[in-house]
Amino acid sequence: MILGFLGFWGLVLLAITVWMEFTGQPALGWATGLLAVVLAFWGLLRLRRRLPDRRARRHI
């Protein structure tokens, strides 16, 4: 669920950053926020791979 939340906001921040760049407005803050969301998403994906499979525990 958290991955979906971060993915959604990552797409929103990407669209805002691109729009700000095309219109010539300052986009550094938006790009920094996008970087933070992407790093959090990447970190959660790595954590998810290390955790044991939840489906395997249901059958026990």
C-alpha cells in the first residue's frame, strides 16, 4: 500500500517538475521532493525483497 502511495506521488511530482521546467519557473524544490520520493520507493522495494514471503506464512 505504501508503494502505491509513493508511486502516485512520484508521478505527480514528476509531472509538476516537468511542467515547471517547461514554463521556466523554479523547479529545484519539486525536483528535490521527487528525488526523496524515488529514494523512498527504491528503499522500500529493496526492503520488500529481503522480507520473507507473506503468502508462505499463511499456510503454516
